[in-house]
Amino acid sequence: FIGIALGNAPAQERLEGTAAAVALSVYNGADIVRVHDVKEMARVVRVADAIKRETFLMQRDLA
């Protein structure tokens, strides 16, 4: 679906699309993602998880 969303981009040009899908998946609760670009996506997962945790802490502190 990422290739289609990116206008039929070839596989080697889908890194940003994969990163977006991974970030949204992690933010919405995914515990596991399957990817080809493991090093890059591990970094995306860390950032998305940090954003999710920070958002939770901010919401908790405002309540």
C-alpha cells in the first residue's frame, strides 16, 4: 500500500512512506512492526515512542 500511496514509487523510494506508516503504527499502539530497513525504522520507532510517552505525560499533567 505504501507504493500505491506514493504514486507507484519503486521499492527503493519508499523509505519515507515506511517511516510514516511505522510512526503512526507505534503511536497507535503497535508493539511489533515488520520492515526491510531495520536500522532506519528502529530509529523511527524510538522517536514515535518518545512522542507518544511525552504526549501521555503532558495530558496526564494537564488533567
